[in-house]
Amino acid sequence: MGRPEFPSTPINAKLKDDAAVVEQSRFQQPTLDGMELEQSPEIEFGNCVVTAPVKFRKLVRGNEWHCSIQVVPDLLHPEQEGEFAAHAYLGYADMAKDARLRPGDRAMMRGTLQQQTIELESGEATSINHSYVTFIEVLSRSKRTSITAYEKERTK
């Protein structure tokens, strides 16, 4: 089934002649009706620990939010375990920024997964698990210390 062609003349415009409005092009582009894009299902990580400081960037094309998380098995998700790079973009980045996560915080995150495999020069292959976050619920916060108290402990 082809795509219907619509005339390029404005609505209620007078046609110059009674010729066919729609001309057939000699080029035809195949439709994408039979092709289905691979959609990964949304997965819920019930017990995520933030392992690195969160990075948030405001860009012209939209905001970006990144952090590293470690997923620890819990009662509802015993099979989930591993290190993940969590990402959020556009509106999801603003939602993730509002959660104000810091290293040591525990959160429940929901999103889609994508695995990236990288070939190293030594011939080995390493894989990075990316999670594109669509929802965050903070479960517990790590102990918050002021920057001055942290600096005092570090200089001793």
C-alpha cells in the first residue's frame, strides 16, 4: 500500500486546467510498514547505589544527566546485579536533577537498557551497560556533610 499523494495547491485555489493534480514520480521509496524497530522493555532497578558524583549539563539541544550506579539484588529483584551508567535526557534530565542524588544514595530507577560492546587493542571485548532513566524514586540518602567539614577532615 503506497502513501497517498496530496496536491500542492492551496485550499480553494482555482486550477489552471483540468489536468491530473497528482503526478506520479518515477522514483518510489519503499515503505517501512513491515519493519519493526527493536524496543527494549522498561526495567525497574529496585536497589541502586550511586557510586560517582552526578553530572548535569544544560545544552542548547536539551539537558543531560549522567551518573554511575551499582545495582544490588533485593527481595523483589534478586536477579539484578551489576554496574551501570545511568543517563537521562531532556525532561527526564530535569526530573533526575530534582532528585539531587549524591554518591552513597539509594534509589529505585526505572528505564530502558542498552549494552555497548567495545573491542580493546589487546583483542579483548568489554561491555558497558547503559540505563536510560525515565523515573527515579529516592529510597535513602547518604550522610550529608557540609563542604567545610569535609575539607577539615581531609586536611587533618
